[in-house]
Amino acid sequence: MKIKYHANFVKNYKKRVRGNVKLEKKFERRIRMFMVDASNPVLRNHRLRGEKRDYWSFGLSGDMRVIYRKMNDEVWLYDIGTHNQVY
């Protein structure tokens, strides 16, 4: 599996996560966990519904989410933020 970063993800990561050392470390741990086993229950990984039905989401912490899309052997990270920010 190859992880790719959409420009929107990079922008929101810089704005919402960078500078918060705890969140940065948690993101690094969760992305490694995701690459090993995306179905790990700790991630709370699930497919989205409605207009975003082509996207999936996994959790970083209580309210922080990563929105991504699967394309062939690649996973594109599209957004990161709180529930209200990403939905």
C-alpha cells in the first residue's frame, strides 16, 4: 500500500496538526498502524455515506479524523481535522 497526500490534506495538516507534538506523534503511529492493518479496531475505520460514499475515515483521537480514498494500490489522504471540520 502506498500513501499519497492530497494538497487539501497537506494544507489542513499544517493548519490543524503541525505544532501540536502529541497530535503529530499520534498521527505517525496511526498511519503506521493503518498501513499494517487498516481493520485494526483502534482506528475505528469506516466507509462514509451520502455525498462522501467514495471516501473512508479513521480516527486519530477522540474527535480527530483522517479522511481518505482508496485507489488501486494507493491510499490518498484528503483531509484531517475534527469531526465538524472534515464532514
